[in-house]
Amino acid sequence: GRGPRSLASAISRRAAAKDRDTATRWDRATTDIDRILEVASFHAAAGGPSYTGLDTGRLARLDMTPLLTVDRAVLVGVAAGDHHGTAWTIGLRGVAANVEPRPAAATLCRIVIPLATEPAP
């Protein structure tokens, strides 16, 4: 085996096939909010504009890649229960997509944990 996958490989859904790595191309027309947030959360780690073909733009504040270089772990998950977050409306440059606007079904949680530099006793 090749050992653990890198974050970039995980986000770009890169897989080894024989002697080559293949990555799933970013679909700029996707309406999958979970996938959009996954890539936006670690946009720079995924390869940034070279992977998505998109400028970082307004979603830059969601990119947690810089937190990974300073001895921190980032946990990302979805809150259970009746916690509802921001409603999203999907569209492409002002043109409505074939997706009905809907309130968020869940709230995305991002937890940053500092890592110890010394082993615990």
C-alpha cells in the first residue's frame, strides 16, 4: 500500500489505479451542498483553483487549510437533532438551478483542536 491518503487526495477523491492516480474532476455545476462545503472547507489543500477552476472568492473564509499547518487537527461533522443553520439557494451566475431552495437540513460543525507537541505522560 501507499500509506494513508493525503488530505488533497481525499478531497479530490483521488484513487490509485494500477500505476496511476486518478482524481474525480470538480463539477462546477454541482448542487450537492455537502460536497461544495467539503471542498470549500479545504479548498487550498485540494489544489485550490487548479482543482476547482474557481477563484477562492467569498468562500475563502470557510477554507480551514491554514489551520492544518500549525499543529492543529480539524474535525468536521454535522450536528444532530433540530439544529438548523443557514438556508442555501443554488444557482449559476444568477440563473436558478433545477433545485428548489430549501432550509438547511443540518448544521455543519467545525472543531479545531490544538495538538500537543510533547507526548502525554
